[in-house]
Amino acid sequence: MKKLTVFFSVILITAISCSKKGDYTCSCSVTAPGFPTNTVSVPFMDVKKDFAQQQCDDLQATYISGGASATCTLN
């Protein structure tokens, strides 16, 4: 019975920690031809980290597809 209780406790803690929402910021360093490097920060409030990371990756891809050089990181 103890093993079963410990097992379900671990599962519950894992589920809770994976579904946490938080505030994140995507910071991008963007350089377009003929322009100085610009830093752009986009906040993501009360979202899951996976969602924020995907949005940050998409933002970087958008800058690159527009002809700029971009590096974005999620904080």
C-alpha cells in the first residue's frame, strides 16, 4: 500500500509541475541589412513554458523570413 501511495504522489507532483503557468520574456537581437542591431522583448504572461518557447521560436522565424538576422531566447 505504501508503494502505491508513493507512486501516485510522484505522478501527482509531476503532473502539477508540468502544468504550471508563468510569465516569460522572449528577447530577440535583430539585425537587418543596412540597419543597426535592435533588441526586441516580447512578454508572455500566465502561459505554459512550452507555449512561450514555441511563440519565441516563431518570432525568430518571422524575423529571419523577413530577411533579418535574429537570435531569440526565452527568459
